[in-house]
Amino acid sequence: MRKQWFWALAALCAAALAVSIVWMAGPALPREPAGSLSAGQVAPYLLRDDAGRIALFRPGQEEPVRVYELYTHLLPQEDVLSLQKGIPIESEEQLARLLEDFGL
């Protein structure tokens, strides 16, 4: 019985490692300082609601670059409204900060 638990735990750890590697190999965002866009420039990414989950989009595209396992119905109403409009993302640091604020 102990061997079965050991192998089940080992398989779970391997799956978690595989998911982490795939996540880290995802598309990297540009490393531009926040607020670096000049007037009339469009942010390289938008954080929006996609079928009830937070997703990262390129402006003008309908297919998300990345979808996060963070459901928008769990967020405060003002955050949901912002996500429905689209939150411009200028850098990876800004994205990480927003996702952390949302609870990811």
C-alpha cells in the first residue's frame, strides 16, 4: 500500500513539474518599464475576460496568448468591469503585479 502512495505522489510531482516547465516556456512579454508608451501608442498586450477566465491578448486579436486559471466571477465587480474593457499591459512586471493582485 505504501508503494502505491509513493508512486502516486511521484506521478503528481512529475505532472506538476511538467506543467511548470510548459508555463515557463510560454511567450515572454517585453521588458519595458511601465508608463513607457507615448501618446497614441497601443500597449503590446491586454488582460481581458475570456469565457469567465482571465486571459492575455494582443490588441486586435481574438485568440488569447495565454489563459490563466483565475475565474473572473471570484473577483470584485470593479475588477470584472476593468477586465471586460481590457487592461493594457506594458511589461511582464506589470502583468505579474496584476495577476498577484487578482490572487494568482
